[in-house]
Amino acid sequence: MPSSPPATPEHRRTGGRHPGRLLVRTVGGAPPRGLDPAAGVVVTDVGRPDAPAVVLVHGIGVSERYYRGLTRELATDRRVLVPDLPGFGRSPRPARVPTVGDLADVVLAVLRHRGIGRATLVGHSMGAQVVAEAMLRAPDVVERVVLIGAVVDPEAPSVLRQALRLAKDGLHEPLGINAVVASDYLRTGPSWYSAVLPHMFAYDTADAVSRLPGPALVVRGERDPVSSRAWARRLGALAPRAEVREVPRAGHVAMASHAPLVARWVREDPC
């Protein structure tokens, strides 16, 4: 088994605590149906149980819902796990606001609880940060990462500029996808969104990607205003083993609008 890399600053801040002790203590209410007791989140688990595993990790404010097209595509020959991160979608809100490192631990706990020893991790937007951090923490488990629409583009380092880019992206997305994203944002609510947002901005994506111990595929939509072409190319150049690809005519949520193409890329052998 490969040795783990040195603890990241994010990992040192959280002390590597198990998410079962950190995040399962949720605020009020009965546990929702499908709650993973090891990770404290609701997990969609579909496809062939004995097939190679793929985990799809959503971005800030949303849920597993915008991954459903990609989930259907991959579930024909993969085991697909899609967690709703703490406080998003159907998952209960944790006792404290999780960092990116905490979220990576949640994803790894989902795999451990199911006895999955190797998996490809796909992350969108803030989820790209989460899967990169998961690979740094558990390179023996995470065999490959796919980073879709990664944040935070240093050319738009403020909340306002990111918000303007996100609003512009709505012009490039199908109406159905906009409806799913908007309804998820409403369900999350401004208080929880605002509480998690500083951790997204604090995470150094470029540094994490530069230290990835395994292969990465950096993906963006051709028309994505949130994750620019220059930013994607920079991440691709920083990663020790990476490819950079664009989804033609797609916006920020490229895996939802072009699920068959992205599924084909996810299935590929690591570079």
C-alpha cells in the first residue's frame, strides 16, 4: 500500500477526525431515509455492486439531483455513489460548518462503510476541491479524479465576481438544469450557503492539484464563465498527471447537459 502524503494544512486543522464523530451529530429532526451512519449523509447507491466504483460529488448549494443523468449513464456498467453533502439536498445539517477537508473525509467514509477499496471520484465546482483533497488524504483508495468546472478561478477571487459569473452561466444552461439548481439553492438557504462559502474560498485548489499523487482529468464547459479556459489549463499544467478537456457548447454544469460524453470520459482508463 502506498504511503500517505504529508498532512495538508486543511488536514492539520481538522486533526484527521472521523466524520462519524464530527458530522453525524446533526441539528434536530429524525434521521432521513437512506442516511449513511458512518458519514452522516444520505447516499444514492446504484448500479452493479461488483462493478468499478464511481463517486459523484456535487458543488456548493446543490445536491445529487443534477447528477442524475450522469448517474444513469454510468450505472449501466459501474457502481455509482452520489452523496448529498452535509446540509445539502436530503442530508441533515451538521453541528458545525464543515471544511473542504471534512467533506473529503465524509466521501472517504462513504467508501469505507461499503468496503470499497478503490474508486474514481468525480467532483463539480466545489466538489472538485473535495475530490482533490480526498485523493491527497487517501491515494490508495482514490485511483483517479475528474475535476469538472473547478473553483475558485483566481481571476474572480471575490464572492461578488463569482456570483456574477454564476448568474451569467444561467444563459448557457438548459431550462431544466437551471430549475434544478435554483430549487436546490432555495432548499439550502442563504444562511447555510453563506456559512460554507468561506471554506470554498479558503481552499487552495491550485496547491492541492499540484500535489495530486494520481491521475486527474480537468474538464470544463466550452462556455463556462465560472471556470475559465485559462484556469483549467493552469490546473492541468500544475497536476503531475493530467489531461484537460472541454465539453463543446456546455456551460458550468457540463456533466448534466452532456452526460453521455462526460460518462465516456469517466470510464476511460487513467492517463
